[in-house]
Amino acid sequence: MAQAITRVSAPPPVRSEPKIKLPWPLSIYQTAVGKKWVMGLTGAALLGFIVVHMIGNLHLYEGPLEIHEYAETLRDLGTKLLPRTWLLWIMRIGLIIAFALHIHSAYSLSRMSIAADQRYPGGRNYIAANFASRTMRWTGPIIGLYLFYHLADLTWGWFNPDFVRGDPYHNVSESLSSIPVAILYIVANTALAVHIFHGTWSMFQSLGVNSPRYNHLRRYLAAGLAGIILVGNLSFPIFVQAGVIDDNGRSIVEELQHGTAEGEDH
Amino acid sequence: MSAEINLTLKVWRQAGPNAEGRFVTYEAGGISTDASFLEMLDIVNERLIEAGEEPIVFESDCREGICGTCGLMINGQAHGPQKGTATCQLHMRSFSDGDHIVIEPWRATSFPVLRDLAVDRRAMDAIIGAGGYISVNTGAAPDANLTPVPKETADTAFDAAACIGCGACVAACPNSAAQLFTAAKVQHLNLLPQGQAQRWARTEAMVETMEAFFGSCTNHGECEEACPKEIPIDFIAWTNRDYIKAKVKNRKLVG
């Protein structure tokens, strides 16, 4: 019987050496574990932003003037040291860089994994991998596309004919009162919470923050953060739809600026 | 209590590394529930040989869960449904009469199929070759307890050293990452005094060799579930930390 096993040559590497070796510390980013570190660190920065952004947006429930003042306060940050809006812009640029690195590392590590992995024609039985961990490559792009829409909608006002710059209460209630937009926000923020659930836990592993005595707390933290973000962010489209956030189409800020507002309350 | 069960096997058959593979269905009747999974395959193979057919190629050696040679994807799970055991320690009493069992080789780009269920795992040898050892001057045996090792440290290092290098972690990983294998092999030396001299060189070399062959870890935790030695993914986190430290420390070495 022809039983002899044919020996193949040593399997070729699936990942080739980088063509240009960058100087230290940039060379760390050329390795997969280094990219995971960058993904974890940028993820932590973005997560910090998301938490602060959600808490800040709760000013919507105080009223149109209060959220307007909150927005102005953000622009006034650091005005004793820097010209107005500079500190805000520095933080924005930091976020843009973190977001770009987060996406680039995810893209290049995904490519590496796809090259290294082979499918099981007979199927694979997942035991530990959960819905969140397995959908990171889907929830990520959903959040990216949503972020673009979100900025275009509420920062640049491209899709809102009644957009009033500097009046978040008016813009949010105008935008989210449309049912398709509310659904879009609900879907995207659910994806964000699912992404955060795996990302928060995963971050600790990637950054090597691991101590068996406290490891079980990492899952609680991930679930807690995802839950808080989910409840906080979904409340906005839901309460706009329910009519809790509603300025009946008039912009208090615009009226204030033109001196036509009557009285403090309405 | 021994009983006999009848099974239907769906086995991956592939004539060689470059041949097209396919599933072939075999009826395996009258299998004792006391037989191990590999003994069940032996019985099937004897019947195939008697019938003048090619037997199913699979790897095995010690058959007691310490060599890491055997390893099959059974019903989509590395080493089958039983937790914390290798394929050879899985017994047919884990299955019921009339079960359908799908048997596949480990699958990863760096684990090319040699034939049927046997794969080439030399990419893992390359990782060990990059630094999975300590260098010592041989000579007279040193005094016992010359190098003190705390009990907890020894226990933790031994948890990592339990790795038998079977490749189940790679097989179970949706990214085909070899993080658990590499981390175990890095940490069982990095945790001990004898491993300190080459700690940073080892960590950098082994991790980078791993990255040349395998995918990137996304912290699913499938490897920990598949591992016949139940090695925890904590070692992966510690290796990630050691790797960044190594990148800082190694750059200062001029020699």
C-alpha cells in the first residue's frame, strides 16, 4: 500500500517582515502584539470620550438653555491659558488620531488573522466566544458609519433643514423626532454597547492588566459600562420620540441671540 | 458497565497536502463504550484494511494525554466535547448510540494537512526554537534548593509548563492565533529564576516568530476551553506585558 506520508517543506510564514523597519518606538506598532496595545490604549481613550459624552448629553433633560451652556462651557475650556476652543480642538485632534489608529490596527490585525485562519467545512462549535467578541468586525464598521452620520447630522447640520448652530436641544429634537433617524440611533448605539462589552474586557488582556485575584471584576466592569452607555444613549431617541425632549420647532438659543425670547420659561 | 454503540462517522479524507479533501461517511457499528476515541478509529481502520480500503491516517503516540501528538476536531470542538482532556482521553461513553460524529484535522494556514487527519505542526517547533529554552552550563549537578523558588511561583509556572503542544488552541481559535501555546511556553520559563537571563530576548523572539505563522489574538477565550491542560489565558496577558517590556529593554542592548 502506498502509505508513505509526503513531507511538505516547512510551511511558509503567513506574515512577511515589514519592508521598512521603523525606528523605535514606532517599530512596536509594526508587530501584532504592539498593534493590540495601540488598539487597547486608543480604545480606552475612545471609551473615556463616550462615557463623558453620554453624561454630558444628560444636560438635555435639564432644558435647552442648560445644554447650550454646557456646550459653550466646553468651548470655553482652558480659556485662561489658550485662545477660546483651542483646548477643545486639541482633545478633538487626539480623538481623531486615536480613532484612526484604532481602525488601522483593527484592519491590519483582521487581515493577518484572515490569512492565518482556515474554515472548518464540518462546522465549528463555539464554547467561549460570545456574540460580542464574534461581531467586533461588524459592530466596528457600523459605529464608524454611524459616527460619520452623527457628525453630519448634529455637528455640521447637513441633513437637517432646521439646523441651528449652537442649539443642541433644538437640533436633537428636530433630528430624532424622525422615526427612521431614531431607529438608526438605536441600532447604532446598541452596536456600540456590544462593541464596548467585548472591547472593555479585551483591553485588559491586550494591555497585560491581569491579576487573578481581581480578574472576575473585568467582566463586571465591561458589562456595567456597556449597560450604562446603552441605557444613557438609547434614552435620547426614545425620549425624543416620547415627546419629553421637544421644543415644538422653536430654537430658544436663536431667539435669545436675536433678543426675541420672552421670559425665562415657557 | 460496558455497552456497545453504533455510530456514523463523517471523516475528512485527503490523499496528500495538495490533494482535494472531502468528507467520507463510515458506519462504525458495535463500538465498546470503554474504547477511547483513538481505539474506535483503530477498529474502524482494521475493518477498512480487511475490506481492502485505505485506513484513515491520524496521529497518536502516548495515548495517555501527555505527549500532545493526537488532536482531532470532533463535532467542531478541538479534542471533542470533554473538557480538559486530549483526544486519546476521550472515551466512547461520551457518545450515545446512533450519534453522528464529524472528524476533521486541525485547520490553520500554518497547519497544512499532510494526509487525512494528520497536519504539519512544525510552525510550533519554530516558536520553541526561537527561545523556548534556557541556556545553562552543564557539569556537576547543582546543590538541591540552591535557587529558591516560592511555592506559588512554582505552581503557576507548572500550570504553564503543563502545555503538551498539541495545537488545540490554534485549532479552536477563530483567528488561528497561537497565543496560548506561545504564552505558556514563554511564561513557564519567564516566571522562574532560571529563565530570567534570557527573559526579554526569549519573549521578543518567540512572540515575533509566532506572529510570522499565526493570526492575531482577539481574546475570545476559545483556546482556554479547548486546552487539554486547561491553561488559563492569564498567561497571554502576562506575555503581552512582557513583550512590551522586552521591546523597551532590548533596545538598550548594544552588543
